[in-house]
Amino acid sequence: MDKHKELDSVKSRSFISVASLLAQGSYTALLGFAAFFMLTIKSGVYLLGIYNTVLAALGAFNYFTNLGLAAALMQKKKLNKLILIPPFIFN
């Protein structure tokens, strides 16, 4: 019965993690769409190119930051929950 409780715990934590990831992604996409929509109304075409270039650069930086953080966490012998919370909340 202990393994059943552990499996249920893993399932519930996985569901919460996936739901959180989807909510954060949806919020970010909606915010980005609103910003892009306002930018298209208020500015010219040249500024849209700069905006898209900056967004692409930020996406690349975010991707490589996540890779570096994952590698650093995998090298730790003991993980503390206090270490894991801030990077994944603010990322």
C-alpha cells in the first residue's frame, strides 16, 4: 500500500507541474500577443523587426540558462528544496 501512496503522490505532483507550466506558458503567450498588438498599432515596421529580434535573443538566452541550471543541479550530490524553489519560480 505504501507504493500506491507514493505513486499517487508522484501523479499529483506531476499533474500540478504540468498545469503550472501550461498556465505560465499561456500567460506569457497572451502577454506577448498583447504587447505585439499594441506595438503594431503604435509604431512602424522597423520597430517590429527590432522587437522580434530582441524576443528571439531572450528566448535563446532563456533556453541556455535552463540548460546550465539543469546541468548544475544534476552535479549536486544533495538537493535541498530551498535551492530548487527560486530558480523555477522566477524562470
